[in-house]
Amino acid sequence: DTGVSQNPRHKITKRGQNVTFRCDPISEHNRLYWYRQTLGQGPEFLTYFQNEAQLEKSRLLSDRFSAERPKGSFSTLEIQRTEQGDSAMYLCASSLELAKETQYFGPGTRLLVL
Amino acid sequence: AQTVTQSQPEMSVQEAETVTLSCTYDTSENNYYLFWYKQPPSRQMILVIRQEAYKQQNATENRFSVNFQKAAKSFSLKISDSQLGDTAMYFCAFMGDSNYQLIWGAGTKLIIKP
């Protein structure tokens, strides 16, 4: 069994470039979540999918951010026109489609915008 | 809005000692879920223990137990017989009954000394 996987693990980009991250959830998990964690802080919720439907979006998710889960399996998070303030760890989690099931996290993608 | 507060930025204890990490939260909901997650250095977020607010009995998982005080909105984590592998950031998190996003505290850095 594999847990939640995320790729790439690290990404360095220049300001203004677009980046895309991928998350593969645990295979039987219908729910998928994205969080952002800056250094020394707890994670902040970005968005959540149930199957392919994006059901919740945080106000943190500006117009430059877009997330998709086209077939209800893996998900991608794209950041357009990156800014230095986007530098953070981007965490993905998944859970079963039962009420309030525990969220299981991947290792994260660390983004550095120069 | 719900908030989670962890007032201890860092704690340090000797191996085999018992340590208690504090967490308080604010919510107007009557039913909710509380979690402690552990994030070892450069490793992924791992669930330590969870508590449903409607359950009066405090949750326990081996050496880990919680003291859940609903009226005081307090949710502390006790680690007994601490081990070197317990060294990590510990995050307290809240999930309301009306959505699926986790609200996180800022974390407590726990160092277990040999």
C-alpha cells in the first residue's frame, strides 16, 4: 500500500513563472484536500474535492491558483505568475468518503520563488 | 470564525519523562472534531490522536492521551514515557461539523533529550 504521494518534492522557480504540483491520494479515498504551510506556521486550508467536484475553496486561493481533479483520482494545483509570497510547503491530504474521516497527508511540495 | 491556539512554541524534556502540550480553541459549534498531528523534521504530517466532541471519554492511543475539556474549550495532549522518536512539531487541529477543512494551531516544537 502506498500513502499519499506528491510530485515534485521540491520546486525552485523565478517570479512570474507558472508551476504545477501533482497529488496522488490513497487509492480508495474519495476526498482530497490542499493546504499551504509557511515556515514556522500551521497549515492553512486551500481547497477540497469530493471525487472530481471542488466543494470548498478558501479565500487564500486567489485567481492565480487553480486546482483540478479531472477523473476523481489525482489532483493538480497550478500557480500562475508566481510571487515570492507563494514560497511555502504545499500539502495534499486524502480521506475516505465517510463523515469526518481522518485526513492522511503526503510529504508535501516545497516551493521557493526567487 | 474558529481559531486554534497553541501557547507553547517549544518544549524540551528528558527521555522517559511525561510531557503535556496545550491547545485551546474557539467555536460556536456544538459538535466538532479535534486532532493532534505530529510532523517530524523533514517528514510528513502523521495523525497522533483524534477526539469527537460528542464523546465524553478522553481518547488514548498507547503512550498518547488527551485531556478534553469541552466547557473550557481545551484539548491537551499528554505523552507518557517520551522517546527520542517523539521529537517533532505537534499541531492541534479543529474540524467543525459543517465542513471538512482543518483549522490548525501554530504548533509546538517538542524536543526529547537523551
